[in-house]
Amino acid sequence: MIESLPDITVGSVTLGAEFWEAIFGLGTFLLFVVISWVAHFLLNRVARNLTRKWKNQLGEWLVQAVFRPLVALILLQGVLAATVPISALDSWEDPIRKGWGVLFILLVSVIASRVVGEFLTWYGRYRAPRSSGLGKNLVSPLRRFSVLGIYLLAALLILDQLNISISPLIAGLGIGGIAVALALQPTLSNFFAGTYLVGDAVIQPGDFIELENGLRGYVVDVGWRSTRLRTPFNNLVIIPNSRLADSILTNYYGPSMEIGVLVEAGVSYSSDLEHVERIAMEVAQEVIDAIPEADKNNAPWFGFEKFGDSNIDFWVWVQATSRLSSFRMKTELMKLLHSRFKQEGIEINYPVRHIIFPNGEMPATMPPIVATTLEVDGESAS
């Protein structure tokens, strides 16, 4: 097509096919310049205004992160397309295409890394603190690893584009990766354990937990390597995530902060059990009504447990709004139960042992017995 165009003579200079090739190349490049300007306008003006209008923070960040590399990618494509009709550059076709491939891979990797980085930054800042998903403390290392992985893949593709064999490099990276993984096994174990703890919503900052070894405290922070606990004595305990994930733990704030309070006691065998139950329920309801920390939506429960050695054992159950509230509720319930039982004449025995002699006869000689009641024919003696 270009060869069929007429030559143009300007003075002593004749402009032939080379002139028209340059014109077509320049026109092609200018066309891509216009396309890049339109893309720049749409992304930088229209899309950003729409995201701001719709209060889409993530959309605005993504547009701001990718519009410059995307415009550069369009211009790069324009440069390649502009060189196609120029026959003088045929001998440079292979280097041009390789250079274009390298720049294309670089720009695509920049766009991908920015998209991943902005998304994870947005997630860690706005979503992670309010959700039970990936914690904001794990977002930062994950973002670094993701960006590093993208650029490492881009480097391998560039080497392949330059006809450099990457098989030995991949083999070396595999062996090196195994060595690094073995060397960093404790660190990686802690990292993935922390991801499990936060990602599975096992614990969150502010929860009160207790481990199987008796260690208890409030979760201060769940990091990518360790978890920090503040004990009731206001000490900071740092636990590796791998050990915490392998431990049996109790989360007193999950699935909700409400916690049951159980008070166990016993009354004398001579007590009226109906009367005991009625007084205990009145006391429990009085505590629920009087203490703000009590869960008003749950009525108290009462039950007799067993026939004990000295008393008939029973329990009273109420519910507190939190772990701290449970201590006050238990204290007040025990104090009021003791006071009311004393007023009502309900006896809570000390440990008592009744000894009954055959035929009601007491031995002539007997070792001293401390705090033991001797029952002889229905009468007590010491």
C-alpha cells in the first residue's frame, strides 16, 4: 500500500516510500497518544470523581495507583505499532520486540503490584479491624511477600524474553528455597499459626483467654510471629504463635462476652429443701436486680447436686455480662446467701462425723478425738 503512493519531489529531494512510512509511523504513534490522553482523562477525572461521589475508597485508590502505568503501557504499544510500517527498522525488529516485551512485563508487574498493595492496604486499614478475617498486623508482611513474588515472577519472564535459560535458575531457587524454608521453619511456623489464629477468628485483641497450662490474660496484640498477653498482674507475656495454636485455650469472650457464674454450697440434712431452694432463688434474683453487671435477660437457676458427707450440696447459677463482672457477682451472691441463710436458720455444716457404738456402749478407753460428735443411743457426747 505504501509503495503504491506517489513520490513527492521537493526541490532536488525526492520523498518516496520511506517518507510515507515515516508519516504512517508518526500518525500511528499520534493515534496512540490520543488514546492514552483519553484514558488518562477517563481514569484521572471521571473514574476518580465517581468513586469519590459513591464513597468508594478502594476504587479511588486503585484508579490512582494504575492510571499512570496504564497510560505508559498504551504509549509503549504505540511505539511498537509505529515501528511496524518503517522498513528501515526491519533489521532491528528482534531487538525492538524484545525491548518492548521487557518494558511490557515491567509495566504489567508494576500495575499488578500496585493493585495488590493498595487492596491490602485498604483492607488492613478499613476492613481488618472490624472483621474476623485477616488481621491488620498480618497484612503488612503479606503485602511485602505478594509484591516480592510479583517482581520475582516478572524477573523470570524478562530473562525468558531475553532468551536466557531460566531452568538452572529455577532449580537453584528451588534448592535455595528448601534450604531457606528449613532455616526459617520456626519463623514460618509462627507466621502461618498467626494467620490461622486471626483468620479463623480464634482470638482477637481485647479477648480474655486461658491456656491449658493455667496462663491467662487479655490479648494485647496478635502479630505475625507472636501474641502478647497482659496478665491480671499487669505483666506482658509473649507467646510464639505456633505454641499458642497447638495449645488448648479457653476464650472467655467468645462466642459472646456473657459468662455464667456458678456458686456451690451445701445445707444440713435437717434443712427444709423447699425452703432452701426458695431462699436461694430469691437471693439470686436480688443480686441480678441490684448489680448493673448482671445479665438481666437470663433468670437464675438452682439445683441440688448430691448427698454429701456433711451437707446436701446444691448450686446456684446466674449470668454476668463479662469476665470481670463475674467476680463481683459471685462475691455478692456468696455474701447474700450466707446472710440470708443465717437469718432463716438454715445451717451450713462444718465437716461432721457421726460415730455410733454397738449397743450404745462407749469404750472405757478411747484416744482423744478433736471436733468429733459421739452419738450414743440418739444422744450426743464428746
